[in-house]
Amino acid sequence: MSASQPSRFAPSPSQSRPRHAFVFEPLLDSDEAAELLRIHPKTLQRMARNRQIHGIQVGKLWRFRASDLEIWLRTKKAGYAGHLPKIFTIAPPLQLR
């Protein structure tokens, strides 16, 4: 290849990425995502298969975005606002005589 010919692997100036190019969010595998949620990877895979949580299946493998996991956690947390289980309800203070 001569010095005057550009490399076929180097992007030409018209193909170079713009300054504000879209960058993909790194994907987590089942083990990494499950560790963040503190659940078993198979549980996470089952939840993704049942569409309870957003996941991306690539062949037999599942991949997850950390942002999707955070959104899922926030919606779960929001679902309990104002609906505490009986054992967590606050009782009125005791009256001492």
C-alpha cells in the first residue's frame, strides 16, 4: 500500500465519528446483573424470559443494561409507597399511666 492511499481500515474524514456520537451503554451478563440485584442469575433469566424485567437475549445468553435494572428497581420501590405490610405499620405510641 502506498503512502498516498489511505488504509482500508482507517475511517476516511467523511466516515469519522461526529463529536457527539452515540455510544452504546455496556451490557451486563446474567451474573453481573444478578449480583447487582442480589438475586440468583437463573432467577434473573427466568424473569427476563417472562418479561418481568427487560433483558436482551443473544442466542442462549442474556444481557442486561444497568439503566434498565435501575428503572426496574425504582418502579418496584415506587409500588410499595404507602402500602407497607402489617408488620411494618407504625403503631400509635403507648400511653403510660
